[in-house]
Amino acid sequence: MVAEMAKEIEISALHQFYHGLSELVGVENMVKIYQQYRGMQITIPTHLYDRKLAAQRVIYEYNGHNQQVLARKYGYSQKWVQRTLHDYQQIKGDD
């Protein structure tokens, strides 16, 4: 059904948003997004990674010398990584 609809799309008549989206992800994927979310207002989060889940990964992946690498990898500041590790050490130390 999506593939059939995508074949019939008149690209030149698309709304500017959908035109740009079709160029970004292709017509068929644009149709899937349209069908799933049409009529809804969507806010795209600034961060790709969930804060709590990224914090767990930072704690797990920290080797004592890679704060900057982890900050870049998960899209948070180095200060956030430091704070995450510090908070973890405080909790761990209180056990």
C-alpha cells in the first residue's frame, strides 16, 4: 500500500515540509511518516540519546580518561559527563 501510494505522489505539488522530507528519506519513507504522524505536532528532541540511558552508558564505558570522547559520542557536554560520573561515585560511595 505504501509503495503504491509512493508511486502516485506528485513531488512538485508536495507541501514544502513533505518535499524536504522526501528528499531526505525518500518518497516511500516520507509516505510512511505521513501516514503515521499526519495531523500531529511533533517536537524533535535536541539529544539523540535519552539522558538516563546515556548516563548508564557513560558510567559503563568510562575508562578513567575518556570523558571528552563520551561527551561527543552521546551528544552531551563534558561537564554533564563529569557530573554524571561524580553523582555515580557519590551513590556508589554511600553503599
